[in-house]
Amino acid sequence: MSAGKDRGSIARKLARNDLLMGVNPHIIDTHYEVIMGSFAYGVSSDVSDTDVYGMYVPPIEYIFPHTAGYIRGFGPQPDYGKVDNFQRHHIMCDGREYDLALFSIIRYFDLCMDNNPNMIDSLFVPARCVVHIDTVGEIMRENRRLFLHKGIQKKLLGYAFGQLKKIRSQTREGKRAEVVEKYGYDVKNAYHVVRLVQQAEMVMTTHDLDLELNRELLKSVRRGEWTLERLEEWFEQRQRDLDTLYVTSDLRLVPDYDTIKSLLMQCLEAKFGSLQAYFNSEGSDRIAQDKLAQIKAIVNS
């Protein structure tokens, strides 16, 4: 596998240890799982607290309602339980604490197409952070650059502004308060400011994203080697640079919806086999006509 050796699904491991009781089995049957957080950015080797993002595929009848002979939102509906996404925090297993976030492939693609920073990062984590991947996940990951567009700059800068706002508030508790006391500001928030700006510049320039490329710079910020004044001056300058880069970059302005939709269909075919039967024009027309006739019969009764 191009992403590296498959070390096994963490979601399945937690389920085997009865730590995901009551969770829809479709959610646990993941096709792609990665470790996120500072470990993915190359600034920490500590994975005792592990953030895991994953993607799964709901039942085909949920994705394409007409295959089950019903119209979503009309009449009796099949109960698949909660299948759009799943999140659970502070799950202890084998001496580690896991925060688990799993998304249906539909929601995952939609968030990535919107250039949600966390979701984009999960697509671009280094191979060592991919703990579980199969053919569906490989197809998605190998085509990850298709999701990038200029909208990511606004998203990443928005997150960076949020981190700066937290720094300026200086309201911290516990260990984070000790960090503020030591350095005069929260260096963890500071390294995220630098990371997000650097990622925006990288995507706009190279049309790609390497989460570890600037790890030495990020480590220096996290060690408190930057003053708050330096950080703010650096941010203001880089923001101006990014404004110029937005105009000159030849990265696509908006997502290529049709291409990403085709990629989604390719992933679904890797899961379910050929989808031709579900999109046969004659069959689709007949189903639509049958359902319309049913609705008219109900309305006129």
C-alpha cells in the first residue's frame, strides 16, 4: 500500500474491547484511519493521547435511496441508525487515550471539498500516521490533491486568527496556565498560528501539502523561542504576502465538483462493485415514474 504498512483499524480494536457498545457496525467498518494532532505535524513523538480520524461507507441503500424503493423524507423510512458521523472522546485502551472521529464517505468528501482544515490535514498526513487503509482509502488518498482550491486560504487564516485570539485572551488553566507563566503566552496556540499560515502558503504555491515540511520551525515556536511580538509581526507580514499570493496563484479558484463526484463514485464502486445498475437511465426513469404515480395516488385518494 502506498500509505505504508497497515497496522490495523483502531476503531475495530476499540470495538473488540467493548468500548464502542451500541455503535452502528457500518461506522466501525472503516476504510481509512489516521493519527492526527502534533504527531502528524512532526512536532511530537508522544502518541499516548491519540486523535484518530477515519472514513467509512454507509449501506448503499442509504446513499442511493431509490435502490431500496423509497424516497428519503417521504413515507416509511428504513432505520440505519446514525451513520453520518461519529465522535467519542477520552476512550482508554491499552494505556492510551483515544479521541475518535469517524465520518461517512459522503460527509468526508463534502468537508474535504469545502477545504475544512482538519479534514484536509487527515487526507495529507504522512504515511507513518496512516494506521489503516484499504482499496477505497487508497483511491481517495492518491487523489487527495483534487480537493485543494483557493478557498483553503480563507479557511486556514480563519483558524489562525482564532488561535491568535486565544493567545491574546491569556485565560488558561492547569498545565496551559503554567506554559503562559513560563513564556508569557501559550506557545501551543502560537505554533498552530505558524503552521496554518505556512500550510496556506504551501498549498497556494505548490498545490500540495506536506504537514511535516516546516516541523523544525514549528518546534522552535513550541519551545518558546519566539516572542509574542515577533509572532504578531510575522503573522501580519505573511498575511499581506498571502493576499498577493491569492491573486497570483494558479491553483483552481473553487472545487471541481464534477471531478470530485467522479472520484466519489470510483470509491463507491471499489466498495460495492459496478454502480451501472443504480444509474441506468431507463431504470431511473421508471423508478421516478413509479414513485410519482404513488405520490399522485396518495394525494388524490
